[in-house]
Amino acid sequence: MGAPGGGKGTISKKILKDFKFNHISTGDILRKHVQDKTELGLIANSYMVKGALVPDTVVIDMLRLIHKNKKNDESLLLDGFPRTIEQAKQLSTIFPIDCLISLDIPHQTIIDRLSNRWIHAPSGRIYSYDYNPPKIHNKDDITGEPLSQRDDDKPETISKRLVSYEQMTKPLIEYYRNHSKNTHVEVFQGTESDVIYPNVKNYLLKHFKTK
Ligand code: ADP
């Protein structure tokens, strides 16, 4: 868990290098549906562009489908799910949650970071004008195609996403502490994923083996 732009995707990638999890990012799955213009994508997009959460029923149905196709011995890294108490309640009937990692990143850091994030939409390559700028301004390094900004990374939408995170998602930390005895909850503070990750890794090593 973590506020939008707080580095969930970056930390997830680092976790996947060290641990054997199947990565499920509800944001990535939804964006793929939007790109492919599926029925689900059209519904989801109308919420995503406004910086709102997609309705619980839509994402829960998506998760049920993933569960149906899940191999028995596989552990999942859920990135961006659950985001509401309702999703957490429904999730508890599908999978047990062993660990909850919450990234607590200052909002100003997030606002600066998101407004500097540009993507090459067809490949999903992400650039940041702070730390990995494209070689040529506004062009993808590999294809030379133009970069774009995610609709929901535009400044007016970022603040809506942060409010929705504070109101709908952050309360999940207390929810898991109080209602899910078997879930280990840990909050990590900081501003840089490279500095935060070693602490996340040490924590995960208490519960999972590395690859
Ligand atoms: P971020 O954490 O930066 O918002 P994500 O890629 O995780 O990025 O999500 C992008 C958008 O997709 C969210 O703003 C929301 O509209 C939608 N979304 C993703 N996961 C969920 C979820 N579990 N419940 C509802 N909406 C979701």
C-alpha cells in the first residue's frame, strides 16, 4: 500500500528481483483494459481520468478471475489492492494476507515526483525528469516515439488521488491491525525507494525465502 506516486511500483519491482511472487498490479491490469478498449476498460477509464477509485465490484471481479487461474503453490504480490475496506473484506474470503507493506511518503515528494513522470504508453516504459530522463527530450529512448503523461498524473488530478488515498485507503492499516490477526503490518517511511527497499527486504526475509 502507498499513496499514488509513493513508489509502490518501484518497490514491487525490487521485491520481485529478490523474491518469487506473482505480481498483480490492479492499476496495470486496468490500464491494459483501457488501452485495449475492453468493456471493463471503458468503465474503469471514466473513473481513472478523474483520479477516482474504480468501483469495488469491478476490481473484486477482476481479482476473483485471477484467483481462479492461480496456481496452488504460488504467492502473490498484490500491488494497489485492496484500496478500500470493502475490497479488504471481500479479499479475506479469497486469499489470506500474510504481510501488509505500507509506504508512508510525504505528499510534497509525491506531487513533485508525479508531475515529473512521463511514459511511453505502448511499452509502459517510465521516465522521470528527476532521475531517469529520456535521452532526447520527450522521446522514448528505444522507439523515438513521443512520451505522454498519464491522464491521472496531471497536477489537478494528483491532489484528488491523494485525498482519496487518505480517506479510503489509509484506514486499511488500522483495519488490518484490528481485524486480521494473521496479517503482519509494517509501515516504512522515507522519500527514496533505494533507501526504503533494504528495510522492506529485511522485513520480508522474516516471512519469505529469497529466490
Ligand atoms: P497509483 O497508485 O499511482 O494511483 P495505480 O496504477 O496503482 O497507480 O492505479 C491507477 C488508478 O487505477 C487508480 O487511481 C484507480 O483509479 C485505479 N485503481 C487501481 N487499483 C484499484 C483498486 N484496487 N480499487 C479501485 N481503483 C483502483
